[in-house]
Amino acid sequence: MKITAALAHTAYAPFSVTDLELDEPRANEVLVEMAGSGICHTDLVARDRYLPVPLPAVLGHEGAGIVAAVGEGVYHLAPGDHVVMTFDSCGTCRACVRANPAYCAAFAARNFSGARPDGSTPLRRRGERVHGAFFGQSSFATRAIATARNTVKVPADIPPHLLAPLGCGVQTGAGTVLGALRPRPGSTLAVFGAGSVGCAAVLAAVVAGCSRVVAVSRNPARRSLARELGATHAIDPAQREPAAAIRSICGGGGADFSVETTAVPGVLRQAVECLDMGGVCAHLGAAAPGTDVCLDMQNLLFGRTVRGVVEGECVPHLFIPALIDLYRQGRFPLEKLVATYPLSRINEAIRESGRRTAPKAVLTFD
């Protein structure tokens, strides 16, 4: 079938919107008519070859839309169902059977290889192979092939442009706080970076009942947004040294938890140094392979922990509905995070990223 998609040809080059051919769904696959697709930092680092995704490729991994058809073996969905598409996983490895699909043994192959697990791709351009199946979806397109594992049924009455970021960015930030760190009520938490992941972490910290939530960002509009979302304090790192400021805000010892979203080595060090003894830093940012960070070993000795977290360590079929419930309760105002652009303006959406108050650009397909 013919579709329109944003194609990544070359590292650091703009996307080109072009016509492609898409396969019909195979067994255990789902054909989705796209209604929204968030633009994530991971899409850009994949295009720019920080991640080993072969080009040309159709990227996009925060898709939302309506099921158009299902392949053999798909029983939980039917045409007409509204879905959010998330990361893919095998369902049979040790991590998957232990309900931790973010650490699936086949995560790289299923999300970053540019192909299905059997090496095929559902996309072609004038008969030539185009890499697809990015995160099991490649959702920068009017239609996408997803899998039975990475499509989550969602209510039909919530706008899809609000639901799309739940597939990765919002799930990652919120899941890290609520699922991986699990702060007790009254805990203190600092978030470094106030993009969509950082803002989702702020919202989750408020839901968790943290007494002090500190957002660190160079962007004044994003600092204001973080305060609007419930951060008790916002720090400009150009004006105040963040670790010292956070220790002061948290009573002198430091924060119980920190979340680092920027993938900047110096910021990760600040996120560790702001911790109280026994504190935990969750590192989420996608840096280029081989990126090193320098940490003070004496500082770590006093019970401080640094841990990486992928996709919030969520089970998407459980966590995405939980986030939707929080949205319905008015406790997770997704509308404050999202700005929409038509697919044809994808490059404009990327250029305006740092200038928007709303951190998440979502492509629409009207």
C-alpha cells in the first residue's frame, strides 16, 4: 500500500517527506492508521547515527492511531481500536517473562536494527529497501506496521496527540519515578532537564507525594513550566551551582533522588553530587556510545547509587493505562506538554524545539 512518510537519508540532514510502499501486516503484526506521533530525542540521535540504525530509514516511536488491520495471531486488538505504540520486546526472554521488557535480550534487534527480527523491512521506495520497524513501528508515516507486543489499546475519547508521548518520553520520565525509584511520600527529588521526559518526572514526583521537587534547566520557559507542573523550586544552572543549591533546598544533606535526562556527562556528575547519603540517581539520557563520565569515588562511597533506566522500566500494557487514569483525574495534564505540527512541518518542529514552552512536538496526520 502507498503511504507518506518522513524519511531520514543522512546524519544531521533534514527529513524529507515522500511516498513509500508499506507491506500488509504479517502474523502477529498490526497495521495502524496514524493520528499522532511524538518526536523524541532518540529519533534524532538515531538519525545522526549515535545509535546504529541503518539509513535511509523511517523513524518515529511514539505513535498513536487506529487499528486498520491485524495479522494472524493478534487477538487483543481489532480494526477500529485506538492504540498507542511503544517499544518492542520478544516476550520470551528472561527479562520479558519477569515483567521487565525494557531489558529484553532482543531490545537492540527489535528497536534499533531497522528491520523485523527476520531481517526484512516492511518499507520500500520505488522497489528499493527502506529501513523500518524502528521500535517496532516507524511511526513518522501515515500508516505503520506495529507488533502485537508493542500496541496498547487506549480509550477512543482522548485526543491521540496527547496519548502519543505515552509510548516513550512520558512513560520514561514518569515510569522512572513511579516504577524504578519509587520515592516515599515526603521524599526529595531533583530533575535535571525539563524536556518532556523531565517534565513527566516532575509530574510523577508530585503524584508520589515528594515534599520538594527541584527542576534544573537553562531554559526559562521550561523552568516556568516545571513550576506550573508542581516543581517546588527551579534552578538556572548558569546562575547557581545546582548541586550546592539542591543541598541547600533539601535541608543541607541533599536530595533523596535525582533524575538526569540530558546525557551531558557534567550534568550527570551534578545529579550525583546533589544526592544525600544513600541517595539514588537515575540516568536516562541517550549519549553516544563511548561517552565517559567522571565521578568522585569518595562521594559514591557514602551509599550513593547511580543506575541507568530504560523506558521507565515499565510494562506498557499496565503503565500507559495508569497514566491515562491520572490524566482523567487532572493529575497528569498532558496538554501542557504538547505542541502539534503536521507531518509536512517535521523539520520546523525540530528546529523550534528549544524555543517552545511545550517540550513535546507531536506530528499529526489530518
